[in-house]
Amino acid sequence: MRSSEDLAEENERLRHEALILEGRTLQMAALRAENVRLRALLNSAVLVEDDVLVAELIGVAPDPARHQLIINKGAEDGVYLGQPLIDAQGLLGQVTQVSEHSCRVLLITDTTHSVPVQVNRNGVRGIAEGIGVLGELELQHVAATTDIRVGDLLVTSGLGGRFPVGYPVAEVISVERDPGKPFARIKARPSAALDRSRHVLLVFTEQAGD
């Protein structure tokens, strides 16, 4: 007959093994989720006409007021200032600082960032500006009579030559029109997963060689 001490030791060992198995199960769930995200990213890469390079997030700006990321590709990989960055859903931002093996990216929601956009439904143009809120953009100086609606998809217009035409930027979530004001107040939700994307795509546009 086994002693109570032996049973206690076996019980403790089994608890440890169960804990290890639970930890591995959690890791497997995380790996499965990451595989799903990578497949979506690779599928989006197939649809992009420009050349792309997969990069991985390695850091974020310590200042919460600045919406910036650090990724593991740099000058050695051909990364250049102003280079657009996308994920599987849409535009993330652009490269603002390049070192040999990494670079810093400014997100579209940063207060210093703006991107020329157009309504995918009818081609109406505007400027989507960051307001320092991770899940929100604003369209400035859009006439109150402009045909723009909640649910409209905003895509890059290509004006200015920085961002290629047609990348999803945001979805309009509110349109406020004050009869006493000439401009509507329009808010939009970014298409890209700004706070969740770990793997991203650097887009090499024709402007890279200019």
C-alpha cells in the first residue's frame, strides 16, 4: 500500500504536469491565432500590386501621446523615409526614421499625420487627420453639402504621391452637419488593426526610386 506521503508527492507532480499542459495549450492557441493573422497578411500581399516586405513589430513609442511603432526592417532592407506601411486590413502609417536594421513608423492616428483620401463609393476627396485617438480619424474642411455617409469606405487617393491609390484607410462612423456652419464634422474608424498588428507589410512604391 502506498503511503500518504507518496500520494501527496504524486498529487503535486500531477498538478505541475497539468499546469505545464495548460500553459502549452495557451501557447498553441496563441500560435493558431497568429497563423490566422499571417495568412490574412499574406493574402493581402497577393492583392497588392506594389512590391512588399513583411516586417515585425519590435517596439512602441514610450510617449503615449505619440502614435509610433518600431519594426525590424531598416536601410539594409531597402526601407526609405515616407514608405507606406499596411496590414491585412488597411493603411497603418509611414516610415519617419530609418536606421540600419530597424525603422520608426508614424501611425495615421498621430496628431501630426494626415493622408489624402477619397470616398470609395463616389470619389469625393478629403484629408483624413489623426487626432491622437487610436481608433479615430477626422476629415477636415468637408463642405456640409458633400455626399458622404456613415459606412462609406475611405481609401488613399494617391494625391501628393506619398501613398499609392486605393488602400483602405478608414470607415466613416459619424457625419454631423450644423445648419449654421459651412463644414461637416466627419469621424472615421481606421481599417487597420493599429493596436493589434504584429506583422505588417512595407510597400515599395514607384516613388521609392525618385
